[in-house]
Amino acid sequence: MTTIDTVPEIEAAEADEAASDIPDQGWTGRLTAFRALRHRNFRLFFGGQLISLIGTWMQSVAQAWLVLKLTNSSLMLGVVSFASYMPIVLVALFAGVVVDHVDRRRLIIGAQILLMCSAFVLAGLTWAGAARVEYVIILAALNGLVSSFDMPGRQAFVVEMVGREDLPNAIAVNSMIFNGARMVGPAVAGLSIAVIGVTGCFFLNGLSFIAVIWSLLQMDLPRRERRQFGATMTRQVRLGLSFVWRHRPTLWLLILVAINMGIGMQYTVLIPMFARDLLRSGARGYGFLMAAQGLGAVASAIVMNSRSNAPKALRQNLVFGIFCMAISVAVFGFSRWMALSLIAQMFIGVGLMNHMVTTNTLLQMFVSDELRGRVMSIYTLSFIGTAPLGSLSVGFIGEHLSPRIAVYFCAIFSLLCGFLLLTKLKLIAGAQEETELANT
């Protein structure tokens, strides 16, 4: 492939020009919430991602159930989670530089192929009766390494499919895909484990990657030429970090994500133990608990897409999201009834969607296309960087004190996050005004 320097602003302008050729007819009224789907490429992405992510969530549930069956240890659940996060912590910043300089579609296809192979390997090990927790940890670490490139790549790729005009809507719809899969995948996994076992879940996940690979290959996109790195990898990383450090609203948004996702959301490590030992609902109950969170997130995404993207509304979404999640996590830890736990999980999904989609939207509004991949990799690092410590801490507390105390520990950190956000709202509002002025 020829390597030439390309101007990021020109590429973004071309994407916007292509997007402007898409007719608006039929995407008004109630369908405004799905406006990004007027783009053929994004419709392909939507379908492929939905199928693939359903498989991914099936594997996530089956893998946690397998670890619990092999070890009967909440600490080992935390260790497997740690193994999947740690590679992302180590390479995410450098992965962002790669994302900014290569063809993102090819990068995503390569990553999906590797993840598919990993799923088939795990299916083969369990089918042969050779599965051991050590192998699960190794595969989790390999998946984490691949995801270091895949996650920021997919996030930065969205603007190439829809342009800037529909970017906020596309981000919300993309999150809806993720959480729609979270609603379906765990429920299917919970029912499937009893019928086809964890092996079947792993095998179906491997097959599901074919859908997203096919959808990416079918897209009609202008070829994105490789950019010359022009400077050392370390210098390119420093450019991304320098932007985040100098742009304080971006920095604080990332800090809030690091605390809320890296520690607050790690209560999910213990959901298998809650389902089996405290709620007495087994694998099926575990699947429905995870699905309830996805249901809440999807419902929230539909409401958010139907609302205005006015600056004040975005800030309200942030505040509501964090506090809703914190309170709901505390309720989940307190609950001794399956019905109440399901309701708590739904509201956790609502809060999570409001927080993460709004944060992603604001970050992509603040950053230029030249640095988009690097800032998205730092965003990935922010919600994963503290997760290894968070998952180990939650697993340790659950093992040596009690799972309920571990969940309260997560809720406290989310609540502190909410109060910290209240002190930074004026700073974020100022950045939104500057961005609006720059775009007019």
C-alpha cells in the first residue's frame, strides 16, 4: 500500500460531503431517533455488530459460569477480569496512534478474525474436557490485547460512516446495539447453558463474528490511505496526551469514566455469585440479570435519541446517569429478591447509557479528526485502566468479607463520582460553548 500524508480535515470534510448526499426523507418524527441508519454503511454495521455482540455477550456469561464451576471462587472471577483488562492498559495509548494512521476498516476486520479464532479455541477446549482456569486467563488476556486496537478503532470509525452531522446519533445508536446485544445475549446464554452447555455458547460466538466481518467487507467506503507516522510512536502518543491534559473538560470527563467504570461498574464481577448463592436462580437467573441491564440501557438510548442534543440536555444526562447508576448499584447489593434485583439492573443500564453515551458524544465533539483515534484510545484506557485494580479489589472483598459489601464498595465510588461531576459542570459548559462557536 502506498504511504502518503493525508490531511485529516479533508477526510472529515469528504465524509460530511458524502453524508450530505443521503436523503432525509423518511427519517423524521419518531424515526429521528435512528437517523444514523439512513446511511447504508451504518445499516450494515448495525446488523453485523448486533449479531456479533449477541455472541460476545453469550461467551461472557458462559465464561464467567465456567470459571465459577472450575474454581468456585469470586477472587478467580476477578482474576479473569483482570487478565482481560491488563493488556488494554499496557498498549491502548500506542494502539490509538495505529488507529489514526491505518485503514480503520481493515484494522477492525483483522481484530474480529482474531477474536473469532479465540472463541473457537475455547469451544474446542471445553468440548474436549481440557478446559482449565489457566487457559481461560490466557485467552482472556489475548482477547484484551486485540480489543486494545478494536475498541478505539470502532469508535473512531463511526464518523467515516455517517459524517459529523449524524455523529451524536450514531454514537447513541451504536451504544444501543451494544446494549441490545447485552439484553439478548445473556438471556440466550442463560437458557443455552442448560441445553447445549458452555461449549455451545463459545461455538456460537465464534460463528457470530462472520456477520460483522461480512458487513465490513460489503461497505462502500473511499479507501483511506495510510498516513506516514512522521514522528516516533512515543511523540505521537504525547500529542494525544497533551491535548487531553490541556483541555481540562476532556480530562475531567475521562477521570469520571475511570472512577465510575473502572471501580463502580466492577460489581458485575460478582453477579454470577449473586445469581447462584444469594438469589438462588442459577445460570438462567444470571442471564436474565445481565439482560435486564441491557433492557434498561436500550430503553434509555431510545429516549435519549428522541430528546434534544442541546448542551444543557447533555449535561443533565451526565448528572442523571451517574447518580441513577450509583443508587441502583446500592439497591442491587441490598436486594434479596430476584424481582428487585432485576429492577435495579434495569436502572443501572439506564444510568450507564446516559453517562457513557453523553461522555462519548462530548469527547468526539471536542476533538479534531487528526487526534480522534488517540483520544478514543485514551477514553478506552480510562474506563479500563482502573478496571484491573477494581475487579481484583471487588473479588478480594467478596471473597474475604462478603459479596454484598463488595457491591456497596462499588456504589460508594459511583456516588463520589456524581458529586465530583457537579463541581465540573461549569467547566464542561464553557467547553461546549467554545466548540459551538468554532463550528459556526
